[in-house]
Amino acid sequence: MTFNTYGDKGNPSLLLIPGLGVSYEIFLPLIDILKDRYQIVAAGIDGFLLGKESAFTSVDDEAGQIIRYIKGNLNGCLNVAYGLSLGGKILSRILERNEIAIGHAILDAAPLLPLPKWSVDPLRYYQTAVRIGLPEQAVEKDLWVTTMLQVVFSMPYKLQNYC
């Protein structure tokens, strides 16, 4: 796991945890916007590090590595933590363990509940949707076309320093 830091250490802290199969670099456009307001830590999840050999072992292992980093580098306290997809699942484990203080936690599209059967096998869903008459182009647009994700994250109020 890697920890990439941006911004001034005197600012409120923000942890970003990316989703399955993507690097922390997915957050670079967001980091560029927020680095003047936050001390940002963007975690690189094992198994998804660009140019580095690593293996994802478990959500619990990733959560433990993040907790150790936050304890050692941020006095065990975060103002904001954001987890996207798998990152949200990792963040949920961090919250469950209750070993560090987190002012605000945002779990975006985190797989916290069992998934419906159709989402486990998208090809079967795709075939069913086409078979029942949905236009193939609409199904492809919704399920098969992936685009660069930009997370727009802003607090509508001045964030008090929780830590």
C-alpha cells in the first residue's frame, strides 16, 4: 500500500481510498482542486498500484495498513475520509474497528449489502435485457461503456478542524 500526500499539514485532513481496479490517480483532478484547503492522503490499494508489484490480500489488511498510517502520521485522527466502491468497504472496516477518530466518513457506492444476482453476472443481465426488447445501444451505454470518473467533493460550509 502507498500513501500519497498533498497539501499543507496545517489544513483539515482528508483521506481518499479508491475503488476496485483503479489507482489513487483517479483522484488527481479532485486533489488538484482541494489541495489548498486540505491535507490530503490518497491511499494506493495493494494489487492496483501502477508500476509496482503488489497483491491485494483482504479488506481487513488494507484497513489495518491505513489505520497504522493514520496513527503514525496524523495522530490517529482524520477530519474527512472518503471511500469509493471497494475503498468504501475498506473505510467501513476502519470505522468498525474504531481505532482512529474520523469527523466525517463518506462511503460512495460501497458494497456493504449482498449484491443482487444480476449484478454479479452482468453478461446474464445484458442478455436478458436484450432478449426482453431493451435497445441494445441503451443497455451498452448503461452497462458496458466505462468513462473516467471525476468525483466532485465539496463541503457547503467551512469545515471545522475535527482533530
